[in-house]
Amino acid sequence: MTKLKMSLLATVVAGLLSPVAHAHRTWLLPSAGQVEGEEPWVTVDAAVSENLFHLDANPVKLDGLSVVGPDGAAVAPENAFTGRLRSTFDLKLAKPGTYKVSVVAESALASYKLNGEAKRWRGSEAEMAKALPADAAEVAVTRMHNRVETFVTAGKANDIALKTTGVGLELVPLTHPSDLMAGQKASFRFLIDGKPAAGLAVSVIPGGVRHRGVLKEISPVTDAQGEFSVTWPEGGMYWVGAGFPARTAQPPATPPARRLSYSATLEVLPE
């Protein structure tokens, strides 16, 4: 793996690994969350940035991209391209209803000692077996599962594409993503491997951070059913993110066996 690829992977994983605690956040941004017309199109940008929805860091690789259509079938994106600051692709909304766009990344982080010296390695799990020396000692591995999503509705909304997979950290919109309005409350549920994620710290941030200079972050915590609610202060694109387990000021002596993260971009319309 080249130094450039390693640097890009490290930046992307940092953004995905703990979306609440780190300044860099990973996102998918559709040109619109709700569209009308016959066979409309949207363009989706995918990036990691310090200022939400502003291109200032790195692209998200599209290896793990998938799109589920209103009938539950896979939809092929078109004109996919990865540049220096973003990836982008077009999506033809050939059928009316709601589409879910996801990028899922899985990786591994290993720490070990070699001849008494502490070492770290990061990459895909498939590469790990070859990358770690045979005489590595005190090997500890953290496996990471990171999901980034957005939702787009053409015409009348439906909920077939909103079905979760039961793997990793996932968001269930109890209020449909096409029904988000400024001044109104919306509810959601977080799941971990299909079960309610109770006590999960959530971060909700409106776009435009670069130009207003403050986050305006909303910080709900999920209840026993994994649910939380947000009353949208204004219209616009919002980033919703969470990670598990929670980050602490002092790293644990033993790295967790697994880290999960999730983020989504939601469009809130004005009243």
C-alpha cells in the first residue's frame, strides 16, 4: 500500500471511527433529498471534511457504495468519480419512492510488539494476516464497521428501502426522512446488530459550519429503546452521527474488540 493510500485511509478511518468526538466528519450529500418530475436525477458528493459539507480534506472511496431503491432492489449509480477532495456519482430515480444510499467500510487496527518495540498497523482484515510479522507479540486487534448514509425520495415516499441489515450501528427513521420540517419534532432509533442501542450519545449538526463559525450542535442521548428526538431549528442539510463504544479522555488499557460508527445526511425543509 502506498504512502498516499495509507494517509487517505487513516484520514477516512479517523472521520468514520468517532464521528462525535473528532473535528473531521464523513458525509454523503445529495443535491436534493426530495425531488419531483418524471425520472429525476440527483448527484451525490462523498467526502471527509472539518467543516460540514465543505470540501476541505479528503474524498470517501466508493468501494462500499450501495443504493437500495423503493422496491428493495439494488440500483446502480452512474458516472462515479473520485477526485482529490471528493467522490461523486449520479443517481437516476427511475421509480417513485424512497432510496437509501450507503457506503459501508470495514477495516482492522492492530497493535503489537516486535522485538520489544510497540507497533501499529491499519488496513483491511484480508491484508492483516500477511502484514503482521509472524513473531509479533501482544497482538490486539480492533475491528471497525462504519456506515455512512443518506436518503432521497422521488415523488411519494415509501419505507421499503429503510429496512436495516442487522449488522453494525444503524439508524431507523421513525419519522420518514421526507417528512422532516423546520420547527417540528422528528424521532429516530439506533440499533446495534439489530438491537436497541441504549444510552448512545448522538450528534446532530446543521451544515454551513464554515460560514457561521459555530457548530450549533444538538446532543440527544438514546433512551432504553435506542430512540431519540430532534426538533429542527431551521431548514437545511443536517449531519447525524454516533459511535460505539463511546470515546473516553483516557484510552482504555485494552483496545475494544470492535468499534462501530454511523452518520447520515438528512434534508429538513422550511415550514
